[in-house]
Amino acid sequence: MYPLRPRMRLRRALTIVAIIWICSIISAAPNFVTFTITTQYYENGDQRVVCYGVWPDGETNQSDLEYM
């Protein structure tokens, strides 16, 4: 609409990108804290690496915190 108007400055663009990254890290923080990795070994010699949530209020599929 205004082609001669100056564009966004580099400092402002970097600030917006930094804010987006910070918000993303904060929203993913519960996963960093509650999820764990274990290795399951089977009788036939197979093994499987499993990542699952260990929530403070209960099992993975029965936790109210996980639901939220």
C-alpha cells in the first residue's frame, strides 16, 4: 500500500524471531522435564527404545496434567 515506506529493520526482525523461539522453548519445557527414555528387552532377544511421559500425578494415559 505504501511502497516507499521503510521496511522492518533488522534489529526488530531479530527481536521477533527471538521472542518466537523463547515462547516455543517455554511451551515445550514440560516435555523436557517429564518424558524419559527406556529400553525394553524381550525374550526373543529383541529390544525396543521407548519414550514415554512420567507425570507427577499418575500414569501416562490417566494423568490430568498430560491432558492439559
